[in-house]
Amino acid sequence: MEKVATVTLDHNGHFFGEVSGKGFDLTATGLRAVDLMLISIGYCFGLTVEAYTKHKGYDIKDLKIDVVGKKDEKENRYSYILIKVSFKSDLDDKQIHRIMEIGKRGCTVSNTMLKTPKIETKFTPE
């Protein structure tokens, strides 16, 4: 399945993003592109954990996901990303370990980064 995300720059210098007909003013958020990347990892991981725990009937509370990125000293990229997950529950270590496995396996965003997709650039005149 192909998905298209469009980013445009208007005459006022504002970037706008749109995916599947849903758009928003990227500049107005005050977030940088790398901030959105880290948030996307946490959000995706969180959605996966939430879906799995609901499916299993597990009661978790106060789910919090911190995504910590360490910028590479030589290259313009992050060289290390840590996903720190916390929540309150009465689950045992085996159940928590499984939740973490499912979160990692089910998150399309982090899986895409782990498997390094081929990225091409192409100019298309308007």
C-alpha cells in the first residue's frame, strides 16, 4: 500500500503537511522535523502497545513513552534512539517483556528505520 505525504511552503514562509486529506500547519507547531520523527516513533509504539494490551485484556495505566535521540557527532543524523516505556499494572515480567516485543515488532515507524528503506529524490517541474 502506498501512502503520500505532501509538504508545501506557502508565500508566507509556512510549511504545511498533508496526509490522506488531513492537513496541518507544520511551522505553527513549533516542532522541528526531527521532533516529529521522535514523536512518530513514540506514538506508533504506543498505539501498538495499547492495541495489544486491550486485545489481551491487560489493565495498564499511565502509559508513557519517552523516545530519546542522540545526534551523531559527525553525520547529520541520529546514531542512537532509545524507546523508554513505563506504565502501571499488575502484570508479571513475562507479560511485560511480551508487550515490549509486540510494541517493537508492530511499530511500522521504528521498523522502517531499522530496515533502512531506499530513499530516492526526484524533481518534477510544476
